Amino acid sequence: MHREELRAYMDNLLEAPRFQDYCPNGLQVEGRAELRQVVCGVTASQALLDEAIRRRADAVLVHHGWFWKSDDSRVTGIRRRRLATILGADLNLFAYHLPLDAHPELGNNAELARRAGWRIDGRFGDQGIGFTGTLSAPANAAQLGTQLEALLGRATLLIGNGERQIARLAWCSGGAQDYFEQAIQTGADCFVSGEISEQTVHLARESGIPYIAAGHHATERFGIMALAAHLQNKLGLDCQFVDIDNPV
């Protein structure tokens, strides 16, 4: 498959042009034109690049790519090493950030809901990347935290009243702790995200709405896995998901 054919397909599938994001979405680094094997992962780290080369991949597809707005633009240190690696191997780098959070079927939040058995009934937050819905069976916040630990394979952090029953749930994968107030305004009885900040604790305690931090990496594995499976099934590409361990 040609590189530009894959780029156009994913840009259209994920509606990448409609998002205002903190990084460029789509093809971030151009490599060889013909693609047969793609290594997929959460973040374009050095470890993922090295694994892609070991597997003789033609492209790397991730949720967290490079060239963030807050980045130092100088090509030194770790940035130089990563670029030298990918350019030296003639690898392509594709990255989809907010488009892969928001997609209604393949996105991180949609896939988290599908695997957890949650029913989606609404959206909130910037560009609609936060989701709302209901649980498949009655549970309180502490029970939901335990269920998430089993699903994600990592410990969760629950702040607030673990005994609160959850009639409505709000969630947003990754570093969405700043959406907590908006989640409360949707009428949610609990908010699930990946990360947590110091002020999140006070908001959970004072609002009475529990907050569950389930891990940035852990809550954002499922979207890229779903996209990889979709590309393999629809386009016949060899797409291999590689999980580079990250406890955060």
C-alpha cells in the first residue's frame, strides 16, 4: 500500500482535519513509499522505534507522536536520537491525537466503554472528546475502580466517596483531569480519566463526586489497538500492536 493512500484513508476515517490539536495529526515523518508492515503503539518513544526496526516495519502508527506546540524546536539530545533513528531506517511516522480520543467507534473513549460494558449516551468537553453514559450493572465508585483494575491490568486511584452509587458516569482517557468540572456539570456521579493533579483531589472531596485515575497509558491503549485491527481487516496491512510498558 502506498504511504499517501494510507494517510488519506486514516485522515478521512478519523476526521483529522476538523480537530484543533496540540500537534500535527497524520503523517509526521515521511519514510519509504510502499508499506506492508506497521508497528502500532501508544507513544513514539525510542523503545517503540527500536522495536519497529527489529520487526522490519515500514511505518509506526501512534496516539502520541511528536512536534507538540510546547516542544523546544531544537533538534538535540533525545529528539535528535529519535529523528536519527526514524530517518536512518526510512520509517514513516503517523500520529493521531485528539481524533483518536474522539472517534465514536475506534477511539480511546469509545473502546474503553465497549470493553468495560458502559452504554454511551452523550459527549462533553473541548471538541466533544469526553463521553457520558451508564454502567451495564449497578456499582459504586469503589467497585468501578476494582473493575477498571481488572480491565486495564494496573492499580487505580480513587479520590472521594467510594460508596457513592453511579447512576451516570463521565470519562475521558489520558490527561483529562481539567475536564472534571465539566463532567460534574453533566450530572455524572463519578469521573474516570487517566491522570490526576493536586487540585483534582480538592474538587472531588468538595463536590462529592468521586474521581478515578486509571492511568494515562492504560486508558489510551485500546484506541490504537482498535485502529490497528481495523486497518488490518479493511486494508490487509500487517499491523502489530506493541505495548511499551508505562506505569503512568
